[in-house]
Amino acid sequence: MVKLYEENHNFCPKCRITKTDTTVHCIICDRCIRDFDHHCDTLNICICGENISLYKKLIYIVLVNLIYNILYFTYSKYINFI
């Protein structure tokens, strides 16, 4: 295994696989992730090429909800409740 790593620097000794240029070994998940972006501590998953669109949608929904709540609680005293 040491020979493989010395000959091929794209070899992951922990996973024992040959990595591509976009593959990174996540130290938290302890596995190799293709198209790695980052590890999200809140969701406890690696954000990669497969789920980055879902992650962006989640961030968008959270921001819209935050803005809505700020506006609602700021101006709710001006709304007349029946």
C-alpha cells in the first residue's frame, strides 16, 4: 500500500481507492467524497456534487423564512386583529 501511495499520489490510504482530481477525503465522515464542497456540521453530511442543489434550496428557504419572520414581528403591532 505504501508503494501505491508513493507511485500514485491520488491514492487514498484510508479508503484504499484511487481518487480523481475532485475527490477529497473527509476527515469527519472518514470516507472519500467525489466533488467535495464542505462538511456541514448542522446537517452532519458532506455537501458534494450530488446534493449541493438541495443544500442551496435549503439555505434559500431558511433565509426567506428568516426575512418573513423579521418583517412579520416588526410590523405585527400595526396590524389590527379582529
